[in-house]
Amino acid sequence: MKMRSINPYNEELMAEFETLNWDETIGKIEKARERFETWKNVPVAQRAEYLKKLASVLRENKRKYAEIITKEMGMIIRASTASVEKCVRLCDYYAENAEKYLEDEHIETDNLKSYVSYEPLGIVFGIMPWNFPFWQVFRQAVPSVTAGNVFALKHASNVPQCALAIEQIFKDAGYPEGVFTTLLADSGTAMRIIEEDLIDAVSLTGSNAAGEKIGEIAGKRIKPMVLELGGSDPFIVLDDADIDKAVKAGVFSRTLNSGQSCIAAKRFIVQEKVADEFINKFSAAMGSLRAGDPLDEATDIAPLARSEFVKELESQLRDAADKGAEILDGPPVPGKGFFFRPCTVINTSADMDIIKNEVFGPIAPMIIVKNDEEAVKVANNTEYGLGAAIFSQNIERAEKMARMIRSGTVAINDFVKSDPRLPFGGIKKSGVGRELSEYGIKEFVNKKTIVIK
């Protein structure tokens, strides 16, 4: 089987790569296992020095890596560049804080001495998605290897060039061979790796279907796991909101990466007093966006990553229209490439796919509610719980509502985004565990209690 790297903008095949056979996969995992036996003994302070070199490689070659992302999965070049810069900030953050986070934690008891030692587990197996092909790998790999683990990456099949580039970045930063390993493997091989007990922990960012499969196998093998899955994030506009600010943030959030983001605003819940103003301004702003070549700095809307995603969105939009929704089209898009025309959808109902299920593209459904209580009820009426946004000029009111929203993150007067300094993850079917911050670096360690009488 071959992995094909296709440019979503011009639909051209850029490269093909042979996937690993099982013996080759085993060989790479065995080398990673051997490396762990030495890497785990490297002092945290020294591991942090590697992070500084990693940040330097990323910083010096920022444009090169941004273009790889853009050409392989279609992200506009401004966003690709920002994604690489975010990886740099991640490295800087853990270089500065890892030693503090991983030092022994002394706890006062009636013993002579009691403390918690944070020790690495072994091989962390990362199964990562295509939509932010650098950031989502780095945000799990960096804390994992800095904690003393080694990391094996199974990346999405449509971004093999990104996967290989990331492995080379770790090599260029001087990391010993085996600390970071890319496995060009199919999904069946990934499942078998877990099933045959070849790794020590699993991190998946992906669909709910993938999360259920991985979770079942990892659970059977008693493997610690972090699952970052889908989202149907509510974007709540209260009647005292700064409408212009809410419109700007909402359009950006809904169209970031052409809508292919787990934490994008997915359901716009607007109080009726300001609904007409918000919807009119939002639709106009969507219409002013420019679709085109993602390598052009002026482009706002790029193609979707794969052709089948266009068909999925068309099906979801058709379902809404059949059930009475009105579609307000955004800017025209080129005829070639995997483009989907952004749109605002009004007259929505709870039985529509665009309301019930995750929409991974630039469709913005509007839901009008009467009051705060109804806004919370609608926001929580989903099987997902990744993020939420609330816009209000009354911070006390917004904070009160934030505590009632069932999600891993709530942003007030901003769109939801991950930050290396803050824990990131969801509840309900949006996943388990946390990435980033002090919480993230401690996900894949043995929190060992040591007691001296």
C-alpha cells in the first residue's frame, strides 16, 4: 500500500510513499524501546536543552515547514506559519517549565519522608490527524519526550510529507535516534501495534469512531490514553454583547483552516434581541472573504484537505435545506480544487445534521434563543464537550454561564484556542485526558509514591 500526497488546491499528486510492512514496523519500535532505556536516564534539564534546539530549527525554517503544510493539506499560508510559530512557543514553554513540573513533589505526612516521583512510562504512541499536521503532533510529542518517554508517530495517511518532516526536525535538533520515530503505517497496523502490547501509552486526536476503536483496544490492554475527539462547540452571543467583536471572532473561528478544526465555532446560539443584527453582519463578513490559492497571503478560504470532505458537507447542507433551513451563501470559490463555499444557515431546527453532528467545514448554523437559560440548555444539548465561547459585556454574567456549560474550555469574548500554558481537552464524547500545561506533561508518567518510615 502507498501513501499519496495530493495538493488539495490543484489536485496534483506530489509524492507517493510505501507504507511499512509489519517486520519493518517491529524493527522501528524495537529501536525506540532500546532508546528509551537510555533516554529515561537523561536529566530533565538536559532534555530541556534539546527543546531549545528544536525551537531553533523550527524558527529558522518556519517558511519551509509552513509551505509543506499548505501544499499537503491546504491550510492558508498565514495559518500554516502561525501553526509553526505555535510549535516554537510550545518548545520554549516546556524548556522553561519542564524541570519544575517534573521535580519530586514532597508531601507532609507522619513518615520521615513522603514524595511523588514523576517517571516516564516508555513508548508513547501518537495517532495524529491531518488538520493541524504539525501542531497536533508537537503538542503531544514535546511533553512526552521531555518527560523521558520516547514517541512513535502514526500520522494521517494524507500528510506523509509532514510526518517525515517532523521526524527530520527532531533529528536536526540533535535528538538521539529513536526518541522520535515516524511510522508510515496504515490504520490496521496502528491497531495491531496496540493490540500486541508493543507500546506503553496511546494519544489519539481524531474522530469519535477512531476514538471508540482505539479506546476499546487500549482499555483491553490497560494502556493509559489521551483522546482528543470531535466537537460541536457553541458560540453564544448574549443580548449585551459587542456585536462587531462577536462577528469578527465568530467568522474567524468558523472559517479557520476552512472550518476543519475540532474547536471551531460550530453552533451559533444568539439571543433574539440581537439576532438580526448579528446574523446580517456575520453573513456579510462571510461574503467578504476571499477564496483561492492557499499560498497567496491574501487568501482567506482554502480548499478542504480531501475531496470526500466536500461531499460530506454537501450532504449535511442538503439535509438542512430539506428540513426548511435557508442558506446564505458566502464568497464564490474556484471550480478546481477541493473547495466548499462558506455559508450561513438560518431557520435551523434541532433535527438537522448540522445541529446534531459535528460539521468539519465552513457551515455556520444560527440558533435563536430567548434568554440565558435557553442558551445554556441548547449549548449543552450535544454529546460533545470540547469548547464553548460566550460574548457579553457583563463579565459576571458570562462567568456564571461559563460554569454551567459542559465543556473542557470556555472562552469569554474570544474564540476557543489552545495555549501551551493551559490544559486542553474535552468531556463527554469529546475525549478524555488533557494535553499541554503542567497537566499535559504529567499524563504519561508514573506518579510514583515513595515513603520512608
